[in-house]
Amino acid sequence: MTHYPSLAKNYGATPFNAVKGDGVMLHDDTGKAYLDFTSGIAVTALGHSHPKWVKAVQTQLEQLVHCSNLFGIPGQQALADKLVSIISTETSSSPGRVLFCNSGAEANEALMKLARLHGQSKSKGKEGVCYEVITAHNSFHGRTFGCMAATAQEKIQKGFGPMLKGFRHAELNNIESFKAQMDSKVAAVMIESIQGEGGIHPSEKKFLVELKELCQAHNCLLMIDEVQCGIGRTGDFFAYQESGILPDAIGMAKGLGGGFPIGAIWISDQYSELFQPGSHGTTFGGNPLASAAANAVIDIIEEEGLLENVRKLSKAWHSNLGKLQAKYPDQITAIRGRGFMVGIGVNNAPKIVELARDKGLLIVPAGMHTVRLLPPLISSESDLAESVAILEAVFKAL
Ligand SMILES: Cc1ncc(COP(=O)(O)O)c(C=O)c1O
């Protein structure tokens, strides 16, 4: 494990240099290949270097990389159309609008700015009257000042105080806890459909439905952070879709570009006029190259039936992981998650990550007691079976 001398130490020491990716495999600079169930932390949804994605990016690279949002970008418009149709077909006929940015934190910043604009409109143009956002304990929304304050985890905020004000926290899957935080100062609720960094804790269907009702009753926005769990990871394009609700706004990033940085928020029709020219923006957001990458991701997910792949294969995979838990109950304390987003409760997550890596499987810790398995959506039955076999060898050796 090493820290490269001229890099800042905000990341831990790294076990190897990654130099090549190829489908579900990641290769290091000594020629060793690993089954990559990190997917770059839920980013490379199509695996590494999917040929159709590479072609789409290459074609765009030769045509136009960047031009700013001063000009219309056909690929960005096509991408917005696709996202709008994915979201509106499920529950509502109201299409809404999309705003592009470059990362998950930026998407959530845009959601929080939307919440402030909504709060101001609720209080008839007065600022500072209705601006609070309720988020869940143990959540993770990113590392900017707004996102840090929204993230109800001390370890994320430590050392960076004072935090931006205007955030309250409640307990995930406990509607009474959210009710207790709700009053006329609250402009929005923001939650992850499945808490990722917090250890793979899904929001229950009933809870999401009740939360939507609560938000409606108080005229506040329900904003869903789909940055980690979205873009097909659960077998639905967005994880919230399983609940049948329609949020007021959705944040996404990670898998959207398949490895090329892009983020976005979708805003429902009712609130889509809150952003007006000059109110928000970013130089790179949705530029031609990023949009081409994301268009390719969505097209390939559809063409190759990857949502079905996740739904079909995850049943046996979860069941085999369950069998592993039954075999090693002292070492596996829980199996949580949906589709290709699974958390395994363990005693020492960094140790399990290390042992799995030694045996050729890459997984990610989520805190000290959960390891996350985030296979690319293209993973086959045998890739998933191999992950279980390697984990079995890990737990057996302990
Ligand atoms: C749910 C969630 N929201 C937001 C973020 C922040 O995204 P980014 O790292 O792209 O800023 C993350 C990153 O892990 C995340 O998991």
C-alpha cells in the first residue's frame, strides 16, 4: 500500500496502479487482472471500455468536445429527452426538465438551491424564512459545503466547521421521525433511495410513499439522491421507481456517464420554472462529449436489456450470498441491498476487502462493518458466481 509522494493524502494509500479495464476486469501494472465489483464506485455501469460506448465517445471527440451552454447542444437535448421519458413514463404524464452538471455533489447542490428557491416562493419572495432541508441520519450526499452539511455523518463534517446552516436530520424508514422535524421552515426533504456510503440501507417502499404524502401535505419538495443507486443498478433505472412515487426532483451522476464525469438533476414540471436564466450554471455541465457518453450509456442499457439482466441474475446471486451467510453466521452479520447494489455486514470491512483483492475480487468498504458489491450491469451469471466463490474462500480462510 503506497501514497504517491506528490499527491495530497486525502485518499488512503493504494494497493496497486490500475492501467487497463476490459469489461468486468480491471488490470494492474504488473499484469494481474481482478474481477471489478467496485465499478469505480458505481460508475462504470457498462463495465470498462464497452466497445459501443468507446465508439460513441470517440466519434464525438472528433466532432466537438466542448462549446459551453451559450449554445444549444443537440446531444444534451437528446439526453434530457431520454431522462424525462424514463422518469415520466412510470408515474406521471408531466415531463419536467433536466439541468446538467459534472458530479454527484454538484447535482445535490443544484437540488439544494432548488429547495431554497422553492422556500422563497413559498414565503412569497422573502429569503431566509423557509429554507430548511431534512436529510436522513447516516446519509451521504457529497463533499461540498452544502453536501457536507446535508450529510448527517460526523466523520464527513469533522474539521470543516462551521457547517452551512439549514439542515435537520431524521431517521431513515421512520416517518414519525421525519414528521417530528417538519414545520413551516422546511422547504425540502432529501434522501437516498438506498444509502450507499452509509452501508447499503434501502429506503422502504412504504416509507417513500409516506414521505411523499408528508411532503405534499407541507408543500415541500421531495428530492431523491440517486447518485449511487440510480442508472440501472437496482434493476430499475432509478431505485425510487420500485415504490411507485414520483419525486419532485432527482439528483444523478456516477453511472450516468459510464466513467465520463457528468451529473444532472431532473425537476418536475411543477417546479421547473424555479431556475430562470442566470440563477444557476456551470461551464462544463452536459457538454457535447459528456452528453455523448451518457447517451451511449442509456442506449446500451436499453439495447442490451441490462435492467432485465440485473433483475434476472440478482435473484440467484442474492440467494447464494444468503447461503454464504448461513454458512458463516459469525462473520457475515447481514446481507442488504437490491439488484447489483449489495452490502455485506462483516466484522472488519477493510480486512475483507484486502483478502478478496488478494484472491482477485475488488469490492469497496462502506464504513468499518460493511463491504459493498457493485458489479457492472453487464456482469454474467458466472461473474456473479465467481464473486461468491471468492468470498467463500475469504470467509473460509478467516
Ligand atoms: C448518494 C451519493 N450522493 C452524492 C455523492 C457525491 O458524488 P460525487 O462524488 O460525484 O460528488 C455520492 C458519492 O459517493 C453518493 O454516493
